[in-house]
Amino acid sequence: MSDPMSDPTLVIIDGPGGPTPDWYLSRLCPDYDVHVLWRPGPNPAADEWRARTFDAWCANVSVPAGADLTDYTVEYAKRHSADGIVAFSEIPVVEAHTAAAELGLPGNPHESLPALRNKTRQRAALRAAGVPVPRFAEVRTAEEFHEARNTVGLPAVLKPVVGAGSMATHAVGADDDLDEIWAQACHAFVNDPRGGAHPLFILEQRLIGSEWYPDARYGDHVSVESIVRRGTATHLAVTDKFPLSPPFRENGGMLPSVLPPERVREIEACATAAVEALGLTDSAVHTEFKLTAEGPMVIEVNCRIGGGAVEMLHHSAGYDYVAATAAVATGGSLPTAPEPHRYAGRLIPQPPDRPVVLSRVPSASEVLAIPGVREVVLPHAVGARLSPERGSTNYLTAAIAVTDRPEQLLDCFDRLTAPGLFTFHGPDEPAAG
């Protein structure tokens, strides 16, 4: 424990996804003695930018490639008398909570951790507690995949037991070649940096969405962004979503929800039940739901900040989700609950459902000229090869938009996906013009 007269010492395990380092460091460094642990990624230029950012703000260490991340974090936190450990990224979040539990710091307990990244264990725990989830079966081989089809039924979804961003996720229908799907899924898994050498999948019932919204430009799924402290969940927002791109790629979302209050309460009650079923006690929580005719069904629960939720809550309600997560991790005071006064969205339109090469990418100024857009990231240049196998993280752009009315956010997404803003050609075709 650090000196009570000094700023609390906060260890952050950085990783891909979630708020960027410049976002969270600018908000946390004034109030905390921040230390960042990070690992280099596949992009040297991105690593150089990360290193410069960390050096400008706080103490930081590049974790050796062969080091166990949990053990390294525990030892580092001990040496620096850490008051809390946090990860905003989904990739190292279990290691952060494991390290916190070993040191007796605020976080989710040991017994809750196996279900946080393992979809099979999570579904089993939720089902045992009576929380609505789809039918499911774990599959390790093509033979088990064939057997699971009969147990789970069709249509279904094949996805990694441990995965993120819709990686290696495939729809499975009655007329599909199961052996071909299995081969494609395994190839995508072992060739993705988020995957691994030993594919392990779950086959689950494909939930059929219902029309909960009057406007077809909304999707049939939502997420709930929450803060859990000492076992009590405070739900900050229900995030409406844009329809998925095939097979299951996210196009972003917006908050606050336009659903009727009774529907919001129904979804939030289910989110509370999921938190309790998994034994989560101290963390940010992002819970995903499918909206069905029978009610909300849990797709997944994650103990990290939802994608874009940080920016959306900031612009919509002036709420600091990063500060709230750090406060939970260190036992500090939580920010006042958000009171939205505008609508905010994170728009991440996806490329086509086939391998393509980018022929045209708009300039940042073109995207910023779209009414409502405040911030934009354009991750790919002309000539970039894009594939749906990479999942939702392979988006064309990430735009933060803020408007007075929800339909203006829908219009903004329409502009981002209008023909001609981004153009493509096949990998074996010449670029037009």
C-alpha cells in the first residue's frame, strides 16, 4: 500500500482495444501515480508511438516476451506498493484481476476468473443460475463439431471459446458444409494474433432477433455498460447497436438507448442477474444481449470497458468511465452516475463480406465534414487487404459522433456507408481507374 498522503499507485496493463493511452493517461495521471506495463505488438510504428506516449506521461515497462504476465504484474505491483491494478483491454483483463486477487487488491475474486474469458464456462454458470443463454456445446475436433450440430440444433454459430472481436466466427446453416466451415475457422484462429496453436470452439444456438425498434436501421442486439463495486452493479447505459455485417461483425453503437424505459429496465435486470451469477464484485462490466421475442438473451459478459463506451459516455453525459474503473480498482470515490444530455455513437463500418483491397479511402477532413462527427480514425491506406475473418476489429473507420437526436446518428452512419466513400476491388483484380 502506498503512502496515504500521496496519490494512489495504479498499475495499468495496456493492451489492444479500449481507450487509447493518450485518452486514459491524460485523465488518470493527475490523480494517480501511474505505472504502465505493456508488450510490443506486430506493428513497430505503433509500438514507437505507444512508447513515446508512455514516456511522456508516466513510469512504464515493456514486459519481456517470455515473462508470465500475471507473475510479472504481481512482482512489479509489490515492488511499487500498488493500490490497484487495472486493464482496459480485453486481452490482459484476466491477468489484471488474477494479480489483484493474489495481492488482496480490489478486483473480481479468483473463483470468478475462469469464466471471464472462457465462453463455455461462462454459459454454464449463467445457465445454472437461470440467466437466459443460447444452447451450446464445446467442440475440439471436426467430429465433435458434427456431433454438436445435433445437440445444439441449427441455425447455429461457431466461435472460439477464447476470442475477441468476432474473430474466426462463422454462421452455420442446414445447407452448409461443416468440414469446410471447420477448416476455415481453424485456419483463421491459428493465423490471428489473438488466436493460438490449438483451436477450441463453442457451437451455440443462433438467436433470432425480434423487432424492438421502430426504425430498421437499429440492430437486434444491445450492450449494457456497468460498474460493479463490492458486488453491487450500477448500470451506466444501455447501448443501442447498428445491424451486424455478415457473419457477425459489429458496426458500432450509440447511447443512451431509445428503447422504452420498461424495456431498458428488463435488460438491466438481466445484466444484474448475469453479474451475480458469475460472482463479479469489483470491475467494469460490458454485457451483450440479443433482443428476442422471448426477451433479452445474454450473448457474453466481459469485465472490461465496452468498445467506444468511454468516448460515448464522455460526450453524452460528461461521465469518466476510465476514472470510475480506476476508482473501483483502488477503492477510491466513484464519479456521480451519468445523466445523458446528448446522443453519442461510435461508428465502425465494416468492409464487404469477402476478401478485398481498398481502392479509395476518404481523407479525415471528408469524414469530419459529415454532420455530427467529432473524431475519426482511418486505420487503413489504399492498397490494404481486408478480410472478414479478422472480425469486427478490421473496420474501415472509427468515428465518434455527437448529436441532439438519435436519428441524426443513424443518418451519420448512412453517410459513412454510402457508395463511393470507400471503394474496393478483389485481390486479383486491378484497381479501378
